[in-house]
Amino acid sequence: MENKIKRNEFLKSLGFKGASLLAVYCGASALSSCQNESDVSPSGPVDFTIDLSNAAYSKLNTAGNYLIYNKVVIARTSAATTGFAAVTQICSHEGQAQVYYTGSGFACTAHGATFSLTGAKVNNVSSKGITAYQTSLSGTTLRVFS
């Protein structure tokens, strides 16, 4: 015959008491391997500018490069003044900040979700796309906005 121990007794045997015991009960219910995709929210309204003459951002002067600023992935897609794409760094599949520029679109390292330059889903890993932002270049000032 197997001796079964109740969860409460087991946690108490590990030294959990009072508030820490409550935290384990409440915290465990929030854990899951993958979030529900409908619960993942975009990073919110965006409106900022960066100066491409600043050494920290100058890599965007070369097509094929990208950088991450305020949880937004900004890519230089071509040498044209309109050759920029910007999307949220937050993946729509799990809500992880792991989106990066691939040279032709965007991808997430967590589960391999891929997205177009406009944020549309490309493969079937995610059921929806990611938030894309508008870009506008004036001289050396790049504006990224919702």
C-alpha cells in the first residue's frame, strides 16, 4: 500500500509556513509552459526618435543591421530612406522578448515563430502576428511610432 501525503503536508514538511505557503499555492497557479496567445499584449503605444549620427545607433545606417530600443526591434531593410521596419520585441506566441531581425523578416528564438517585415505571421508557430510600427527618416533622425 502506498502512503500518500497531501500537498499541504508536503509543503509544510519542506518548511513552508504562513505567507510563504500561500505564495507557493498562489504562484503555482500562474505557472504554465506557454501563455495563452490571446493574453499576450503588445508593448503599447510607441513614439520616439533616435539620432542615427549617434554612435550607439549608427549601425542602422547600414542595410541588414538592426537594434533593439525600448523593446522595439528596428531594422534597416534597405539603403532607401524608407528602408526601415520596426516591430515589438515581444513575441505573440509566448510573450517573451526574443524577437530579432533575420535579414528578411523577424523571428523569435523561443519557439521559432517567424514574421514578415509588417509583423504578419509567416509560419504556424504563432496563431497571430506581432505589432509593427511606422518609421519616418528626416535627415539623421529616425522616428518610430504607432
